[in-house]
Amino acid sequence: MRTMLFALAVRLFLPALSSGFVVPTSKNNIRRQAFCQSIQRSNSHQSRQHAAAGKQPNDVSLPDMSDVGFVVLAGGKGSRMKASLPKQFMELCGVPILHHSLHLFLEDLPNFLSQRNVKSSPFVVLVLDPSYQAEYQPIVDRYQGRLAFANPGVERQGSVENGLNKLVEMSNQQCQYAAIHDSARPLVTIDEVCSVVKDAKQFGAAVLGVPCKATIKESEDGQVVLRTIPRSRLWEVHTPQVVRIDTLQRGFAKVAAENLEVTDDVSIVEALGEPVKLTLGEYTNLKITTPEDMDVATAILRDRGNVIANMLAVNGGSHVDDSFKPPPPQKRRRQAFSVIGEPDANWSPRQNWYEGTRSSMRSDSMNIDEWES
């Protein structure tokens, strides 16, 4: 009888122990386990969405990107932030947030495509405030002819237009498509970039996005619920947003002539009455907006094992924070959740963003508006 009980116990508990999970003995462990399970559910949901779209993750036919230029928006001065630096210059895993996007478009994506005999994008425009351009000039010099500055506008729309004009100028009209990307989204993947570019070439304009998970309520006064908006029709859009350059130019002319307000790049295409393709992205492509986002982004990068060099290092050498070293594959998932730290009594809902609680995140430590640059 004892032998049978022992065998049953081993059969029940050995899989849990071998997978890195520990039977919860405290509220902290229960919360951590719930966080891990939420990510597993998120991954399953994403896989189902890929299946519904008729494709598998990492199964993307690669588009020719020789006529695609990238515009990286990093023009915020951080005037509304309490932090000492604009968010794009804050360090994420040992290097400034901005460097993750620059490294992707100047190094990782071209190398990935060249290994597969696919032409890559030759041009990147960095929209950066003039007060920071001198500091980043060494990177522009290193990628001479491939990278150029553009000054930001008063609003995002002006920054995009300035970046687009510089892209047309430096490419001598070689580029037919512009991919606009927020530098505050350092977690976008090569698969996502390839997918949205492919869709843009088919439809003329495309935007990365994911189906909304949260229930959305509408209110006129911020006090009383007016109605519940059907979630099945709502998408949260990300970047890059890829549009034909001539379409953007026509859209900017219309917006200026009619004094229209647009909230993102593809809104300009919508104003023209032309279609925009929704490209299924990943829930991990979050925008760094609050302090909690930095913790989540760090966890995701550690789980991926991503390490990039500080692009401002002398002679382009590696200058990575020594504290950030990718763990062995079997330990990555456990370590990814351990960096969240011990939750306090008011554990932030932002750490459960995978469950669609982004709209209810707590921001008493720093107002969300102060993180928007």
C-alpha cells in the first residue's frame, strides 16, 4: 500500500517539479504562479489567432525590403516626465531603449534577410531632437548613407512627415514604402516586421495589432458607464505601421487642407477612405509607458535571451551591462518571472497586462501622461 501511495505521489508531483514550478506555499508564490499561467494562456490565445489567420508563428514568406525605409520616432524631450531622461534613453537590459530598435533595423533584420538571400531595407531615418543629435552622430557616421537624422515636429504627425521627407531625400525616391516605428516599442520581432511589410505590399497599408482582451466600457463623464463596446471588433494597434509613401504624402496634404486630427499613421490612410490591413502581431510588443512596463520588458528580453551592444560604445564595441547575461534555456522562464520582484500589498495590475488589464493600470507613482513624450 505504501509503495502504491509513493508511486502515485511521484506521478503527481514530479512533472511540476521538473518544469520549474514549486507548489505554492505563500501568497507571493500563488501570485507568481498565476502570472506564469496568464502568459501560457496568452501564448495559447496567440497561437489560436495565428491558426485562424491561416499561418503558424515564424512561418512567414519573406518580402523584398529593398524599397522599404524605416522611420524611427524618438523625438520626445521628456518635458512632461519627472524622470531625468526621456524614456527612449532610459536603460533597458543595459542599453538605452532606443538602441533596441536601431539595432533591429540596422543589424538584426538585414543580417536575417541576407542569410536567406532576401534584399533588406537600405535606409533608416531617426527622428531625434537636435539637442541629442550630436551624441548620436557617431552612429550616423558608422552607418553613413544608411542612417540619417530628421527633426521632430510639434506633434507626432509633424515628426512622421519630417521623417518621411528625409527618407525620400536620402533614398533618391528608391523607397516606395515607409515603416513608421515608435522607439518606445523595443520588443517588436523580425517576424512581425516581415509580416506587416508583406501585408502593406499587398494592400497598400498595414498595421500591427492584436485583438483586445479587456472588456471596454464607454463613458461620457468618466463616472458612469454609458455602454459596453463589443470586444470582438476591437484591436489594439502597434508599430511598425507600413504605408506606401505616395499614399502618406496625399494623406498629409488632405490632413493639412482640412485641418484633421489623426492619432496614428494609418489614420491618415483612413482619412483618404483607403483600406488598411490589420496584421496579427504579438502581445509582447508593448509600449514603454509606465515604470511597470520596464519590469515586464526586462522579463521578456531575459526570457528571449536577447543581448545587444550599446551602439554608442567606442569603435562599435560591446558595452553591455554585466548584470544582464542570458541564462541557460531551461532556466530562462523561471528567471524571467523572478525579475518582477516581490509584489507589495498593492501589486500592480500592469504586471498582469497579458490578461488585458492595461487600461486599469495603477499610475500613482508616476502619471502616465508624464511618460508620454
